[in-house]
Amino acid sequence: MFNKALFLSIISVFSLFLTKNAYAYPNFIGHGYNSCITCHYNPFGNGPINDYGRAVSATAISSRGFYNDSKPEDLIGKESGFFFKEATSKHFRPSASYRGLLLKRNFGEESEKTEYIHMQADVNLVTKFGQNDKFITSVSFGYAPVPRSLQNTPGADSVKEYRTREHYIGYRPSPEWGFYAGLMDKTYGIRVVEHTSYARTTPQVTMDDQAHGVTMHFNKPQFEAGVNVFVGNLTQDESLRMKGAAGTFEYTLFEKNRLGLSALNQSNDYLKLTAYAAHIRSGLDNGSSIIFEVGKVDKETKMIVSEKTEYYANFQNHIKATRGTYILNSVEYYKNAIDKSYRVRFGPSIQYFPISKVELRVDLYNTRNFSQVVSVKDRWDLMAQIHLWL
């Protein structure tokens, strides 16, 4: 039988030997990129990246292994546009993205189950006008699978599998201030890419929880803040729309460290949810970085009156092994305060960018449940992911 513990140990030990020459990923806070707006049109990350972000992806993240040694970095950066070409239009930036996942649940056990999930297949168009892109619009449309929580339920019929996940307009009267309106992610916590992280599922800010609303963004070297007021996703039935407000604040400490606080209050006809979080993004020596978020979520159901308090924590370090190859180590914690059960999930990941616009990733996670009522065997999950964008 496959020795999962030995495999996990080998990868973890291997990553420790590489930390001496490590570099930061994601967000590049270890290199001084404290704010997401440096590389993204959305000031809080996610969605299409701007011209500078494309150049960073091609020349700082991706491997040079498939390029001729004589090819200069600035030429690689210029070819980071749509379909590997330099952008010729001043006002239009089209893009496309696909993300697929091969998932092995209960990895190495007799009950192992394998499935392939098409997580994302989007096309996007950004338009931008004015000095320093003062006016922008961003519209995406594509495949969006039915959330797992709704699969095989009556609610699945009401979910459209082809829709827009994000569309908004933005106006920045100055580089410091910006206003955005449309369907966007809520401004809460650290937007880690793992949508199944407890830091995203517990406060309900995952890839299917966008809402129509208005966001104000303020950014200075010393601090960054955002306030988001939303009325829910207007494509949902009115009773299901989560309405409310969210806000996040980060303060820069010693140049490459961000200390932050976030709050979220939202409700629909069935649930009222209030969440608070404290988070840290820290750039270490040689560009290495760590992120940490801890939060509390209060949930109150309305139809059958009940209250529940949940806690979560998420820790990750990001290590650059070589250019194009990254190793991540994650530890997550979730606790239900009612029955005092808690769950710990941890494991390493290997992320590889062989060329610009191609990402390959392998994750091995162990999920361990602790309960005073029932004993549950540890579960191992193996995930292999491919991400392509143009």
C-alpha cells in the first residue's frame, strides 16, 4: 500500500531544505507588492490581471526552461498579452481562463474515489479609458459548475451552469481612491486561491458567493482599506440573496508586513451571518512569505431558531524552489463551538509554471477530525490541477 505519511514527510523535509533560497508567492509581498491592485484590475485581487501583472507572471513567476537562453526578459514580458502577443489596443484587454481538477478522495484506501472537475472556463473583456486607466469595466462569462452543496438537490435546477461570475465598472479619481459597482467578491479576509479553505467556506466567501454591490477602495503605502455594501446576487431567488456589508483594513509594518482586520455582516430569509477576522501577510528574507488568518463566525438560522459559533484559522508559507517551481505548506483549523468538535487539515503542495500562462499544481491533504462523540478515521485527498489562461 502507498505510504502516504512517508510521501508527506519527504515533500515537507524537501521544502525545508529549500527555504534558504526561497521567494514569496502569492501576492509577492516579500518583493514589496503589498497591494493586489499592482497586478489586478480588481483592487482586492482575483479576476483578470493588468499589463504589469501579465509581465510579472511571465518574467518572475514562470520558468525560463522552454525559452531560448538568449531571449531577453523584456521580450518575454511583451509577449504576455492575449495569445502570447504584445497588446496593440490601448483600451481593450481580452482574456480567457480554464481550470480543471483531478480529485482522488480517500487517497490510497479501498473507498478511493476519483473524479475530474471542470472548475472554471471563462472569457473576459476589460475596457479601460482615461489617464492611468481611470475608467474600467470588466465582464466575464463562462462555465460555472453547480456548487457541491446543491448537487442532487431541488435547488440545483435553479443554478445556471453558464453565467457571469464577475462584472463591474470602476472609477479611480486618483491613484489612492477607487469606486467599483457590480458583481464582485466581498471584501473580507485574505483571498487565498483555495476556495475550499475554512477561511473561505466558514464565512461563506467562496467562488460562488459574489454579490452585486458597491465597493470603495483606498490605498496608500502605509495602509489599505475597503468597504463593500451589497444586495446579494441578483440572479438568485430574492429569499436566498445575502445582503449586507463587509470591510477590510491592512496596515503596513516594517515595509513588507501587513497586519489586517476584516468584518462581514450578511443575511437572507434563512440565515444571518456575522464574521470577524484578523490576518497577517508577511514578507521574509529573500522574498519568502507567510500568511495567517484567524476568524470567528456567528450563524443564526431564522426558520428554526438556532445559533452556532464557528472558529477557523489558516496558515500558509510560500517557498520558491527555483524559478517557476513553488512549494506551499498549509495548516488549517476549524472548530464548532456547540459540540466542541474541531478539524485540522494540513499538507504540502507543489506548484509549477512551466511557461507563461500555464500552471500545474499537486496537493496532498490530510483531514483529521476530533470529536467527543464519534471517532472518525483520517482522510487523505490528492488533487492535481491544471490552469491555463490567455
